[in-house]
Amino acid sequence: MSNPMQAKELLIRAVECDQSGRILEAQTLYTDGIDQLMNFVNGEPDEAKRKVFHTRIKEYMDRAEAIKARVNGKLMLGEVVSHVSIEENDTGYDYDQVFGQYMDRKTIEILVEEPYMQQNYQYANLVRFLELAITNCPNLKYFRLITKEAQDPKYTDNQKTNLGQIKADLERRNIAVSIKYEDSLHDRKIYLSNGFIIKIGRGLHFYKAPNPMYSIGLNNYKFRKCLQTDVDIWRNNSSKS
């Protein structure tokens, strides 16, 4: 049975995040807290107590719906502030050069929607992105990754292990992490809480493998050849709200 004190703690943290503008984290905490409270209430034999709990749950569900509306509003595209066309075999497009200037100390939350996170080079790309985020966003407090769950058995265990390692490392740096799996995910998007949205045709994975392996570009992606893709940077219209 779920612990009502744990649910209460999650919901208190949700309210605190909501009030401080960390709406992505608040959304996750509201969802987890409500789920735990519902599980507890379903096992409560006292009808009067269940009624009291349901009243409280309804209040938190209303708050969660309001947060969801705010999040959806933040994820709506506004105006394009930059467009970059990367051609096949181009070089000079490290993450920092492409969109690093839009990641700053005002960024306290980041959402990455990246369907493909199953192979070693894809985890390496995510780590490179997070290294840039930690460098450019000193006030980062929350990171959410939405990806597809690996279906091939040879990738399933590695996905849980590798993403778990990344999550644990960020949490050691006082950055809360949520990893969600959505099998229907198709679009690729990076949302920054300072109001910018980065859309890359190939997501984070627009680099070619170094050839030969030990050549310039192995570690510094500025020298790495790219796949053809387009990058659009949007500023959300409600970024000041």
C-alpha cells in the first residue's frame, strides 16, 4: 500500500515548484503524488476518510490540470529566431555552436523529446548535450527526457542501465530528473524554460561516426562530419508569462 506521507511530501514539493516557476517538475510531482494518494485511498476501508481524501485529490487534480495547460502553452511555437541548414558532410556544428547561445542562467528546466535513445552513440550525444546544459545553465534544476522504450531485447537492459546512470549523475548534481517512455513519440524537440524551443530534423543525432575511428572529430564535434538536417530555434510567445 502507498504511504500517504510520501504522497503528501510529493504534493508539497509540487506546490513549491509550481510557485517558483518550475512547472515541468511540478507537473511530474503532481502526477506521482496523486497516483500514490489514489493507491492509498483505494485501500482505505473507512468510507468517511475516503471521502475526505477524494476531496483533497480533486483539489490537486485541478492544480495538475492548470499546470498541464501552462506547460502546453509553453511548448507552443511562437516566432522563429534562427534557422540553420546543415548540409551532408558539413563540419563546424558542435551543439554549442548551433544552439549554445540560447542556453543561459535563466534556464532552470529542460525538456528533451528524442525518440531514439538505444545505442551507445545516442547516449554519448545525450551526455554531450547535458554537459553543455550544465556549463551554460548554472541554475538548471530539472531535466525531463521523453523517448521510446527499446523493443529489441539486446538494447532493453542497456537502455535502463545507461539512462539510469545519467539520471543518477544529474541527481548527484542536484538536478531532478524524469525519464518518460512514449512509444508513439515521433517529433524531436528541446524546450528550454527561458522560452526557447529547438527543433532539429534529426534530433540530437545528426553527426556521422568518425572515419577512421581515431581521427580529428572523435572528441571535438566541431570537426565531426554531419548528416543533412535543419535546425529551427523558436521563441515561445508566452515566455515572459
